[in-house]
Amino acid sequence: MAFITAVREFSSWLNNAGVPCGGANRLGNSREKSEGGEAHAELVRCPYCVQGEEFRQMVDLTGGAGGTFYCTICRHLVRRDEPEFQCLCAHCREVNSDRA
């Protein structure tokens, strides 16, 4: 339970207007190649942001180990291994408020 609280606090911090975003460098690559040249991890894309003709690739915050991805544009946060996790970005808050 403490971990979920910590992740929610981190998500709230990321969504703080004082935290810079948009110009951040990529911290990781969710599609690294193995020695044989095959990609072994799928790309995770933000469902809200578009780059070119595709949804924007999210930054892997955990180096592939924890499945935590972050969009540097809208601050959307994904935890693939925790389906009960709720992102607190503006888009998700809007979608969740529409459901209530």
C-alpha cells in the first residue's frame, strides 16, 4: 500500500505546473535490440499525444524493469504491471470526471 501511495505522490509531483516537461531528454528506450538484432520490448505510446502520424513514444523510467512509462508532453504515466494504478495527468482526470 505504501508503494501505491508513493507512486501516486510521484504522479502528482510530475503533474505539478512547476515541473518542467516537453523538452526533457529521453531517459530510456523501451525498444532495445538484443545481440541478434531483434527488438525484445514493445513500444509504449501515449494515448493522448501525437508525433507525426503516430502516437508519441513514452519515456521508460525504469529501464524496462518495472514497466513505468511517462509522456514528456502531457505527463501521462503508465504502470503496465499495475492495472489498478490511476494516472493523475490532466487528460486522465478529465476522463475520470466524465465517468463520475
